[in-house]
Amino acid sequence: MIRRKFRIDLMLTFYFIALLLWVFGFESFKGTLASLLGSGIGLVSRTSLPVLTWQHIQLVALASSAAILVSLLLGMIVHLTRNEEAESLVMKLGSILETIPSAAVIALSIPLFGYGNGPVLMALWVYAILPILRNTIVGLQSINPSIQDAATGIGMSPLQRLLKIEMPLARPMILAGIKTALVINISLATIGATVGAGGLGVPIIAGIRSYDPLLVLQGSIAVILMALLTERALRS
Amino acid sequence: MIRIAQLVKNYGNITALDRVDLTIEEGECVVLIGPSGCGKSTLLRSINRMVQPDSGSVYVDEQDILNYPPETLRRKIGYCIQNVGLFPHYTVYENIAVVPKMLKWSKAKIEERVDFLMDLTGLPKEYKTKKPHELSGGEAQRVGVCRALAADPDILLMDEPFGAVDPMTRVKIQTAFRNIQKELKKTVVFVTHDVEEAVLLADKIAVMQNGKILGYDTPSNFALHMEEEFVRSFLGVDYPVKLLKRHNIDDLLNQESDSKLTLNELLAGMLESPNGGVTIQNANGSKQTLYFEDLTHYLHKDDQV
């Protein structure tokens, strides 16, 4: 088990190098790609790909951290109440949030935050909450009852039991939820470009508007590689 | 000392405890026995406030347990359950040390205590760094006993602690526990549905049915007055034979030797032998043949049946 931790993950390294090559090397091979796809290189977006990637990472990281914070706290509080009704209510609420179309979340939050990053962050946050919250609640629920009984019986307070025993045991489940949320957010963040946010959606949207496959490819490949990298890095 | 007075607990319309009175003396091992759902676990769990009774009181050393916050009370009482409930992400050492750590013992004192307990229960030192999933059922159970004893509590609550291990291991761990109890003299409340386990470990047995204690006495005395129909049927008509397990051949011969032969094994030998005699070697080397009369004579000597 210890050995596995230190072994270099080939797939992970591959995705990482591919992403770096694509992001930083795009300028040097865009000419070749353009001739292959038959599109003009003059139309490539004004912001450079490394900057767009960095903006994308910032959007996803900010929204996801806020979602992790809220979901973990909410999940733990709900668990501490030991109230099954509260648990199912929170889960239902989360599922309802998930069904709102992302375009609607963004449109609805424009009056609140204006154009730019605000509405996108809001949408990403909303979509990241459910997977993390659900996995936190389910992870805490599915702990072997005799472990909980033993923890209480030897004199742990409910909070001690939660932090020392239950949260560590629910961790793989919670991490899986975080992974799902991040992968969703990485692809979802691209639609932010429609309301003036930065990120890798900018070349994609521009490419769609100008019928330029190279622009679409420029953003999409980076997004795909980033999602694969995250998926791989957080796999259990 | 634990004193339970008029304890009542209902689950819906099921009576788990029906005005139970019970006094457990210091250093005694009391075994609560009865069929499933008789209220024995509920009774045990109301001693460390894992169960909140509807009425009645429990006193530990003449103090009402409601005077203590539940966590404080539970840290003073060892707790050991059937499925062990070891914390899977902790090592054996961390599992045993968890209560002393909560009580803020010094590191050196904890280490010394863990060493002592692992030695006492027969766990090798190398096991300290193992995780629970690397242990066999019997080993996990021993770690569970260590954890319950970790903070040196005066009282030990054990809810079918050896129920989930295979019969061979169970006998070993029962014998080990019996020796530990002889040495440490804890006040033990032990729940089981296994009559032989009760006979082997108990200073006193309480037979329960439908939330009531039908009989409370030493294992030997139970054989003399099993007037209650249920007690007789639960302990079995062959109860006197089971009881033989408590006695050792040394008790019969009134001598000290390292013979481990118990009287039920002696009886088995007599049944096997054509003339009903078993020849044994005394501590001083002389030989002696024992017959069934010797057995009955010993058992009825001081009403020990």
C-alpha cells in the first residue's frame, strides 16, 4: 500500500505532460493544425491559451472550494442532528438544485452579479454541492453501526465521534463526490464565456460563432485533458 | 458496586425491562443470560447510559449515574461488544490507546499500559502497528478486551463479546478472560445466551425472560433450586453436567498440580472406561484411580453441585 503511493502514475504523468504541451505549445503548432483543418490562423483568440487555462482553473477552484466547504459543513451538521427527515430533506433539496438547467442558473444570477465571472461561479457552486453533499451524507450513514456504538460506548462525544471516527471512515466516499464535482465543473465552466467570463470557453464559443474548428479544438482539448487529469489524480 | 433499582424500559408496547432490581458486588463477574429479546442487553446498556430507562435508577458506587455526564461515565466503564467495533483506520495500538488519550494520560503511561494489556491478553508486541483488517476474529476480540480495559476501569460491560468467534477460539479466549478476571478483579457485567460460557465465567448468573430476572445466584446454587420452570428449561436438565466445567481435578483431590483436567473431562473418561475408573497421577507421583462415587462425593461435600 505504501509502495503504491510513491509509484509514479504513468497515466497521470501522461495527461499532465499532454496538457502542458497543448497549452504552452499551441502557438508553435497551430499553423500545422490550421492547414490540416483548413481554418485561418488569424482568427485565434486574443487572450493566450495559458492565460485562459489559468482563468479556467481559478473559476473551477474557487467555486469548488466554496462548494466543498458548504457541503461538508452541511453534511456534518445534518448528521449530528441524527434526524433522518432532515437528511432526506437536504438530499431532496440538492437533487432539485441539480435539475435546474445550467443556462437558467447563469441567466438567473446575472441580475444579481452582472456579467462576468459572478454568474458562472454561482452555477459551478450550485452544481458541485449535490455530489459532495450526497456522498458526505451517504458516507456517514453507511458506517458500520457497531463502530459507532463502540465509539459512543467508550465515551466519545458526538462531535469527537464525527471528527475522529466517522469523517475519516467516510473519506473515500467524500473524495469520490469531490472528484465528480470537479469533473462536472471543469466542463461546465466553458459555458461561462457566453456571459463574459474568462476561461477555456472563450475560444470554444468564439470558434462556434466563426465556424472555426481550430478555436473549438483549442479550448476543448485543454478542457478534456484537464478533466482526465483530475479524474486520474483523485481516483481511489 | 452497581445497584439497579426498579428499572423500566419499554420499546413501543414491548417491555424490555420490567421493574428490574439487581445488585452487583465489587469484583464480581455477573452474567446476564436469557433468550434473544429478554432485555439482557438493554439492562447492560442502561448501566453506561447507552439506553435511557423510562423509570428507575442505576447507582454506581452509590452515585446515581445521572449525576455524571454520559461521556464521563462511559470513560470510567470499560465497554466491549460482540462485533468488537474496532476503528478500522486506527492501528491496534491506537485502538487500545483511545480512551487513555481522551483522559489525557501521558504518552509514557499509555505506552506502558498498552504493553501490559497486550501481554495480559496474549497479543504479540508486533501487532501494535497492525490494522484491524489484518487480525483474525479472535485477535480482534482480544484487542477489543484491551480497549475496554485500557483506562483501568473498575467496571467492565461486555455484550456477547465472544459471540462472533469460532468455537475453538472462543474456548481459548474465555479461558484467557477467566484468568485475566482472576488477576484484575473487575466488576464485570457480561451478557451471553450461551449457558456453558455463563457457567465458566460467572460468579453469579442472572437468568432473564421478558424483561424480568427470574433467578440470580451462583452457578452452583442454580443447580439446587431450579424450581422456576423457565430457568430449568433454559439452563437445561443437564445443567449439573455443564457445571462440572467450573471444577478442576485439583479441587477434587485437594492438591496443587498443573493438571488442567476439568471434571467434565474426568466424567468423560469414566464413561469411556469399561470399569468406570480413571487412573491419574498425583502431584507426588503416586497413582490413584477415581470412580463415579468420588465425583459425587466431592460434589455433595459442601453442596457444590
